[in-house]
Amino acid sequence: MHKTVLITGGTRGIGKALVQHYCNHGYKVIATGSSEQSMENSRIAFEDVRWLVCNLKCVVSIEKFAMALGDQPLHMVIHNAGVQQSRDLFVAGDETIDIEDETMINFTGPIMLTRLLFDNVQRVSGTWVFVTSGLAIAPKQSSPIYCANKAGLRAFCKSFNGQIKLHNSDIKVCEAIMPLVDTDMTQGRGKGKISPQQAAQEIFDGAAKGKKEIHIGKIRILMKIRSLFPNLIENIMLKA
Ligand SMILES: NC(=O)c1ccc[n+]([C@@H]2O[C@H](COP(=O)([O-])OP(=O)(O)OC[C@H]3O[C@@H](n4cnc5c(N)ncnc54)[C@H](OP(=O)(O)O)[C@@H]3O)[C@@H](O)[C@H]2O)c1
């Protein structure tokens, strides 16, 4: 029997590479986009994938999406969709995504979806993957809400793992901590980015092992340096 994976934000970037990777490995893939329009090309490129709208800014859309899945068993759910808005708290009005929407997409929406799809995953002792960022550990000054959202998701993963232990459950929760990846989100900034394909491969491998934390690419070095010099990375990143 084919295992089923749900990937949010499968239209572009890391999500698109994840869709490709899981298809290549024989999974039945369900993927989401924020609108019918944004999924048009993806439907053509990945005909065997079940594409559904789940606009994470909108509670009704999240509920409708969960209803559409019904009691579909989910062996893996990858909360990948995300947005990052640069924001200077000293300069009002230079933003295209407001604070509520950014927090819904990055933090509240994925958690709501986790509650709504809890039984779909638990029934098959499945795996949850939450895509966070090195910025959850060492925030930069220029995207304060994004960094806070990802740090919140990181805390949520830790509490969730605590509850798994408490309930002696077989389900797994993995936090995939990303370095800079070459996608629309990072267009025109940063150096030494890894490809979305490398990110997808490392998420796939780490999730298959049920790792509580999947350290992708340079995050492995960041974690080592941080254990030796706890404040160094934070001080460097705050300048970005
Ligand atoms: N790129 C990096 O360097 C980097 C580093 C650390 C962490 N991450 C994390 O990795 C994940 C993927 O990032 P990426 O770089 O691949 O981003 P991306 O290329 O900008 O793609 C973003 C994805 O999120 C979806 N999305 C955006 N708004 C949404 C909404 N309102 N509702 C539902 N889905 C929505 C998009 O779907 P539509 O096209 O349908 O709108 C798209 O599939 C994010 O969680 C991001 O925070 C990325």
C-alpha cells in the first residue's frame, strides 16, 4: 500500500521539491497552494498529485480543506508553507503582509491544521514535520514577526514531543530547521544558499528516521558553534 504525505505550500520552492521527491519515492502526494490560480502550473507539472486549496490566512479555508480530506489516513504531514515579511518597527506602513496574516500563515494556521488532522495521522502512527528556520534559534532584526513565528513553532514541536512521551504514543514530530535555501523567499539576498532539492532530500531522510530535530545543511555547523559559544551566532544574526 502506498503511504500518503500531505505537503503544504507545494507550488514553489522547498515545497515543490518535496512534492517531486515524495512522488519519486512512490508516495501518494496531497499538496496545497494558497489559491486555485497559484496551483494551475503545479496541477500540470504533477498530474498524479491531489492539489487542494488551503489558504492558511483564512480559518474557513483551513476548515474546508480538513473537511475535504475527511478520514484520509496521513502517514506524513509536512507543514512547509510560509511567508517572510521584512518589517521595521520604527517605520510604519512599508509592508505588504500584515502581522495577523504573517502569523496565521506561519504559526496559527499550521497549529489549527494539526488539531483538525490529528486523528488522520494518529490512526496510522504517522509523522508530523514542521519546517522552521535557523532564525528560530538566532533571530535577525529585519523580520521580527517571522523569527518570532518560527521560534513559536519550534517551542510547539518541543511541547508536542513532550505530550507524545506522556501519552506513550507512536506518532513522531520532527522540526526541520532550514538554512538559507535558494527560493522566491530569499530572492536577491544572502549567499551560500542550498538548493530546494538538497533541502527536500535532507527533510525526507530526517523524517524517515523520525528525528526530533532535522538539522539541514549549515544548521549542523550553527548548532555546534552555538553549543561552544552560546551568544556568538545570536550577536552576528541580529545584525542581519
Ligand atoms: N528559503 C529559505 O531560505 C528558508 C529558510 C528557512 C526556512 N524556510 C521555510 O521553508 C518553507 C518554504 O519556504 P520557501 O523558501 O520554499 O518559500 P517560497 O518559495 O516563497 O514558497 C512559499 C510557499 O508557501 C505557500 N504560501 C504562501 N502563502 C500562503 C498562504 N496564505 N496559504 C497557504 N500557503 C501559502 C506558497 O503557496 P502559493 O504559491 O500557492 O501562494 C508557496 O508554495 C517556509 O516555511 C519558510 O519559512 C525557508
